Amino acid sequence: MNNEIEKREQQFEEIRGIITFHRSKALQGVNEESLMMSWRVGQVVSHRLKNNEWGSKVVTQLSEYLRTKDPSLKGYSRRNIYNMVMFYEAYSSEAFRIKTDSLKLQTIVQKPSAQLNAELVQTDSAQMPPFLTLTTFSNHVEILNRCKDVERQIFYILYANREHLKYKELQRCIHNDTYGSMMGDKKNFSAGLKAVYPQSVAQFKDRAFVDFLNLPQKHSEKQLQKGILEHLKQFVLELGKDFLFVDSEYPLQVGGSLFKIDLLFYHRGLQCLVAIELKAKHFKPEYLGQLNFYLEALDRDVKRSNENPSIGILLCPSADHSIVEYAMSRSMSPTMVAEYHRQLIPKEVIQKSLDEFCEFLGTAESKGRFW
């Protein structure tokens, strides 16, 4: 009976996938034309400003002219025209072209299978790089205003696409330095997690900002859990939109004893259960023993036959990175340690490449769809 239900769910999911794909393609077409329009307007205005044909006053006159000739036109204020100039100048620059070439990411195109693949192509700098269509113009403006180095710009274009981020959501991710959270050396990942899920490098953050919980300096695990459940939408956005909430205090019966997982999620991309154990104290290696026990119980008694091995995340307020590295280096259980911060911290100067992230994009098709 269960096999029949699973089969039917798979058939329904196939239909849902077709609908989602074509709806996405329709929206993508509209977005492509909008971005191309912004690129061309920005190109023309940029050239005339640089050649001293126009000045700032003329741009204002252009905005007023467009509004007078066609009151239905929206989005052509003086400020937005300058945003189009910024859009063109930043992404047509030599620095941007060199970096995208070095990352073999000059363009990302949407395949018929709805999977992303990275390809190196020769593109005229006057032409708009097609991978810019992965997100919206308003998101591009936010990225360019907040991220001055090309690596971060590329990352947030790709991340906004993968997580389907709206403007406000992207704004928070940049403010939280999601780039720094995901592009580190991942020494907080167990050897088992890297072996079973090599693509997790581009999936999981090593720190989460929970400022929306308004936790006091001294707080308990119960307060942390209660706050997360009350602000579950914000917490899922902080983790990543592929996380689906299953339950809190999820019961596991092993022998004659009952155990409870603080938070249980399901990850759509990796198709596995994710157990999150909450700690309100500094990381201790012994915490991992409890988490490993939960993963064993999940895989034996809860995981379905079509699902992948469960993953464990230990979420704590702070950790000695050397101790974490020692604790994780020989662990073959797919686990990781992540820190949560009650307040946003200043951005660090991070000089990490996007090689792993881009390699993930290029191999996504062979590993299964994670986008």
C-alpha cells in the first residue's frame, strides 16, 4: 500500500514539475526583456554621459520627457535611469569579464531540463551576459549598491536565483553576509558529510543570524527553540528555502527509551531528513555523540527507501574552530556545526574564490537537481 502511495506521489510530482517549469519559463521571458531594455538604455545614456554630450540635467529632462509622452511608463525616474547606467557599466566592465572568465562562468543558461549548467563562451563586452537574467533588475541594483567586489556580485546573482529571493529577502542575505557564511573552508563539516554530500558545500551556511528572535544575552535552549518556532518563516529563509519544517520535539523510540529531536526538517534538494540539535552553550565535542545517535535512529526507523541518509546540524552560539575541526575530521556521520548570532556583526574582509560554488553549478546535472 505504501509503495502504491509513493508511486502516485511521484507521478503527481512529475506533473507539478512540468507546471512549475513552464510557469518559470514564462516569467523568465518577461524578466529577460526587462533586463535587456535596462541594459540598452543604460548603454546609450552611459556613452552620452562619458562623451560629454549629456549632463545630469539632460538625464532629468529625459525622465520628464518619457513621463510626458507616455504616462503609462513606470520605472524611468532620474534615479532609475542612473541605476540602468550602473547596471550596464558594472557588468560590461573589464574587471567583471575577466572574473567571470576565470571562473568559467561567463554565462549560465537555463537548460530544457530546468537544470543549470555553467559554460564558458566568448561574449562581446557590449552584449549583456545571459546569466544576468537569473535574477531581477531590482535585485541587481541592490547587489551593485551593496557589493563592490565582483566575487560577491556573482555569488548573490546565483544565490538569489537558487533561493528564488525577492528584493527584501536578498537585502537581508547581503546584510547577513551570506557569502561569507557559505564560502568558507567548511572545516565545520564532518568527513562523512563531505563524502556523502559533496554538493553540501554550496548548500549550507556555517552561521545563522537570529536577530529576529530578540534573545537575551543569557537564554536557554527552550527559549531558543520557542523563538525559532514563533519565527519559523524567517528561520527557514536564514537556513535556505529548500528546508521544509517537519516537527519540533520529534519523538524517537529506541528500545525502552524515548528521545526527542529539537527540530526536524526535510531538505528538498538533497532529499533527506535534517535533524537540528540546539545548544545554548559553547560547542563541546560530546554534543556530536547525541546527534549521531539521532541520525542512526532516523535512518533505521524513519527514513524512507527513496530518501538519502539523514544529516545532522548542531546549532550553538559559539565554537572554537580548532576543536570543531578535530571533532569533525574523523567523523563519518554526515554532520556539521553551525553558529547562531543574536545580532548582525560587521562584515569581515573575505577573500575566498567562488571555485567550489561554480564547480557545484557545473556538476549539478550529474548529481541531481538542487535548483
